[in-house]
Amino acid sequence: MKYLETHEWFKEDDGIITVGISEYAQGELGDIVFVTMPVLNEEFQKGSSVVELEATKTIAEVYAPFDCTVIEVNDSLNTEPELINNDPLNSGWIYKASVKEYSDIGMSEKEYFDFIY
């Protein structure tokens, strides 16, 4: 698992990334009450907004770590957005995407913790 300065995490497996938000980001946002999902097969540029999270405190965006095409969304979040609140690193994943060109970016967990604390 790798982390970005914008507080997303991602896991890469054979050119497919799974993306969510970090526990730190979830804590800063407060309870997430609604998730606006991307459309399947929608393409995004690295750094562009893919998802919008509506929380009790604010609205936040989840960004694309790479140029990618969305191939799956976590449909459970449509009725249970609290999965992100309860388990942001596992059952609270947000979307999966195929990556056009993967590169080894992001921070390890230790590097991310050093970054946020």
C-alpha cells in the first residue's frame, strides 16, 4: 500500500489500482455521509478529481494517482458510506482503475506517518 500527499492510499496489482482514503483523512473529514462515484470506463488524468466525499464537516475530493480508467466502484458505499468511516483501508475502498502507465510513486506507511505527524 502506498500513500499520497493528498491522503489517498492505493494498492497496485497487475496494472490495476485500488484507491481509498487514509485513516488520517477520514478522521479529519469526520463522518462521511455520501459518496459521489465516478462512471465506469470514465478516464481521468493524474491529479484530477475522481470522487467527491460529503462529510459532516466538509466536502472533499479523491484524486487519481495516475492516468487511469475506472473499472469498478465500491457499490456498497452507495448505501453504506460509513464503511469509509469504519474501515477506510479495507472495506471502505472507493474505486479500482486500470492504469495506463504505472510508476513507483507514493510513500510507504512510515513515510506517510512522518509526513502527517
